[in-house]
Amino acid sequence: MDNQQLRALKEQLGVINYKINYKTGVHLGVIEDFFSGRTDALSPADRGKIEALLLAEAKKK
């Protein structure tokens, strides 16, 4: 999943940054910077955690 797809999925699901931080352990600053568009850099580990969380949330709905 590329950056735009990840951002779009987050917006579509309405998941807040704090929930992503709480569930994945990824630093809130990293999450805020990525989803606000300030940076496109995510470590592969962080990207995998965020992607897994968003996909799990999508399955719930």
C-alpha cells in the first residue's frame, strides 16, 4: 500500500492518530507528521504496524 492509499484509508475509516499510536506503539509525532503530509518517511516496521491496524479496522466495518 502506498502513502496516498494509507492516508485515504485512515480518512475513510475515521481512525484518529491517538488510536493508531495506542494500538501500534508508533510515536505520535511520527504518525502526525506522516498523516498530515509533512513527511513521507515511515520505517518499514512502523508502516507494517499502521497498515495492519487500518486493515483490521476496515474488516470490522
